[in-house]
Amino acid sequence: MRTQFFVAFTRAPAQAIIAHARAERLSTRIAWTIFAVILSAFAQPNELFLYGNWLFGLFCLAPLYIALVKTERLGEAGLLGAVFGALNHALTSYWLFFYKDFAFWTLGSTTIAYAVVYAAAIMYGWFILRHAGRARPLVFALAWTAFEFAKSTGFLGYPWGLLPYSFTAIPIMLQTADIWGVYGISTFLALSSASLGEFLLNLGNGEWPRGLIWTRGTRWAMVSAVLGIALLSYGAWIFEHPFPVRTTVRLLLCQQNTDPWIAGEIPALSSNIALAREALEENEKADRPKPDLIVFSEMSLQRPFTEFRTWFEKNPPAMPFLIFLQQANTPVLTGLPVVTNWTTYEASNSVGLIYPSGNIGPTYAKMHPVPFAEAIPFWDIPWFRTFVQKVIGLESGWVMGTKPLVFSLDLENRGAVCTDIHTLPTIKFSSPICFEDAFAELCRAFFLRGADLLINLTNDSWSRTRSAQVQHYAVARFRAIESRKTLVRSTNAGVTCVVGADGKNILELPQFVADSAIINVPVYRTDLTLYLRLGDWYAWLCSAFVGTMFVWSIWKERRKMV
């Protein structure tokens, strides 16, 4: 009786102490997770480090790795994932706050969504990490790579905030993207973080300094270092061997520096025309070859061209668009809406080629609109449509395009450099719209259809921050490296640039400044890269490995129970 009383008397305090210790450990792990968020946010392009911080990129996930290894419960792993996902998204995609009047829905709802997404992913990763044994750092790196691939793919894909963007300032480390895409570099960076995390865990277990070079952390750090040297060496070799240029196309890029949501269509179009006219006049005075193409930005024309032709004959009042076309005697590539159904007022966000004659040529309709902003899923469900219209205040968005389009352009500028006497006087290009240049598989389809280069038209001025526009540039730049083709970005406020096949900028206009430039853009004579041939083969291998590891972990758990 006395024994039972003693057990009952001591059990409650003991349980309280254990619960307190567990809570203290959880709070410590949450602190580690928040530290990882801070490092990750500074690693990405931000207002303090405009092109990211590569040193933080190398080790930003180490605190999260430590927290996960020290976690013993699935629910706690999910909590750490939710904390990391919510805070990391909010701190790196802060510019979503400026999306019109929908700050709560653009930043608030997506922050909640990413808390859920990361919670599920981290629980999944934690489970397989417990069964990874000595390969724990490598398994973490491959699992993180698979996750970055998953979050960047499909209609709801969001390829922002990936680890490799921390290397935006050092393109020499990005060159292997023509082999395995952006995700191979993700593996290297995640492995670097995991190796440091493992090393710190070894220190905490009293393994310092005894057997330092034989600890698990130092062994994987050596592997990570070898991989880093390989990336650096490949990049140096690429820079030492310039890609051959077949010909050039002479482009006039106009950066209007107006936010069409605020200024309206006439100021935006007026700015484009004024910049183009000034550049053409200076070009003529300098007796230089005229441009082959004038490029405006996304939605520079805010009404359908064919149906409002008479409007464009008179507007903008200072210099009507059609009169400008005739005087410039050069085709214009511009963003514009194309109505697909006048009865229901359905239209696509498109890019069109308009000739000096005033005739419009082929148009490309955006195939991957921004989810919920440009295209709303489940729109056919009445109650959901009412909620979106009445509560959120959004309309139906744009109609999505259905196929990639390759434009053909006659090169009237024969003064351009041409290293191939058999070159036809035409070039082929495709024009992904806005954040479409962030999706490697979409842009790969353009190249497989014969595009010689990409000309992206973008409107990012609404984000109001330079770092937000650099984030978009950092994502898009990989398309040039993956394909070894030129990427041209014509934006309304930045980053307007020409990116060569090696990922270096041939031209970059200052942000949030009305400016223009006429430049000979190289058209490279390059074969299809391994990435263009096979796509995201490496990312799929990582995903298959993680799936196999998950099945093996379940099997291992069941064996313990037998």
C-alpha cells in the first residue's frame, strides 16, 4: 500500500518534469528553425543583399537539420515544418503584400498554405531521415531537392526561394544547370548545410577533438567540398570556352517605368513610344543599323488591337500608336489582351507581333497564369465563384493558352555580325509571359520547337522593390544556362536585360528608371544541351529515391514491430 502511494505521489511530478524538459527541447528546436529561416531569407535576393548571400546559402539549412535530427515525434516535426514554411515564405515573398488591394489573400493566405505544405513535407522527410543511418546528410539533401522540384512544378508551382538563387551574384557556380538543371545545385547546397549540421551534432556529442576527421559530419563535408570544386571547375571551363555566335538580332528594348495598375494605359503606352522614338532618333543620328524589332513589356497595350484599331489611330494623343508604327517602320512585339469570347468577355494575356503596316501577326497566349490571380481553379463551382467574387473581389482572370508558339522574324538588319554565310535572314524566338520564364519545362518546350532565343515580357513594377524584381531575374536566368541560348527580358520597371548563354548579363538597364537600349543580341549556334534533351531527369531521380526510401523506412518500422 505504501509502495503504491509512493509511486502515485512521485509519478505526477516526474511526468511534469519530463513534459517540461520536452517542451524546453521543443522550444530550442523551434529557435533553431527560426534561425534557419533568417539565414534562408538573407540567402535569397533581398533589400540588404540585392543578389543574395552565397555564404548563407551554403549553410542556411544547417539549423533546421539539427532541429529535425533532435526531434523524436512526428507531430513536432510537422510543427517545425509549419514554422519554417510560414516564416520563410513571408520573409522571402514579402512583395506579395503590394499586389493591388489583396495583401491578405496574396501574402496571408499563401503563408498559411505554405505552413501546411512544409509541415507535410517535413514530416515525410523526418520519417525517412530517421532510417537513413550514416547517409543521413545525403538523404536530407536528396529529399530537399525532391521537395524543391515538387513545389516548383504544376499549376500551383512556385519556383521562388530555391537554394541556388543564393548564388545569383556568382554565375560561375550555376553552369552545371545545362546538365541537371537547377536542382543539382540544390543538392550541393542542401548537402553543405546537412554536413555542417552533422558536424555540429558531433561536437554536441563530445566527439571533438577525438577522431575529428573521421566523424560523419567531416566526411560528408569533404564530399560536399569535392562537389563544390566540381561545380566551380565546370563553370571556369565554360567561361574559358565562349559559345559560338551564329548571327545577331538587333533589338530596341523599352522600359517604360510606369505601373499600369496605377498610371493607366495611355501614360504607359506614351512612355514606351517616347522612349522608342528617342532611341530611334539617336540611332539614326549615329548612322547605325536600324533595329529588327522593338520590344515593349507585358500588357503595354491594354485593349485588343484589332477590335480597337480606330482607337490606336488616335491614341495616345501625343503620338498615336499606328502613326508611330509607320514612322518607325519596324515591327513591335508587345503584350496585349486577345478576346476569345465577346459574349462572356473572356480574354487571354497575350504577346503579339504588330507590323509597320498596322497588321497584327501571330499571338501567343499565356499558358501558365498566376494561380488565383490570373486563373482561378474550381471557377465552375457556383458557391466558390460567388465567394471569390464577393468576398475576395477577384474576377475570373485570363483564359489560358493551349500551345507553345515560335515566332519567325525577318532580319532586315544585315549589318549585324554573321559568322555563318549560309544563315537564313530569319530567326525564331518564343515569348514566355511574366513568370512563365520561371518554369524550365515550359521554356524547354519552346526550344524543342525550334526557338533560337527567348524574349520575355514582364510587369513586376507593382512589387515596388528592387529585390523582388531581382528574385524574378534570378529564377529566369537559369533558362539561358540550361539551354545555352539567349534570354531577353523586356520589363516595365526591371530587370530589363539580355542574358548570354553563360548566364552573364550582356545588358542590364537600371531598375525603376524610364530607359531604353538598342543592342545586338547574339543568336548562338549550339546543340541541344543534356538538360534540353532529358529535362528534369535528375529531379525525377531524386524523387524516385525519396519514394523508395519512404517504402523502405515503412518496411523497416514493421520489422521492428514483429
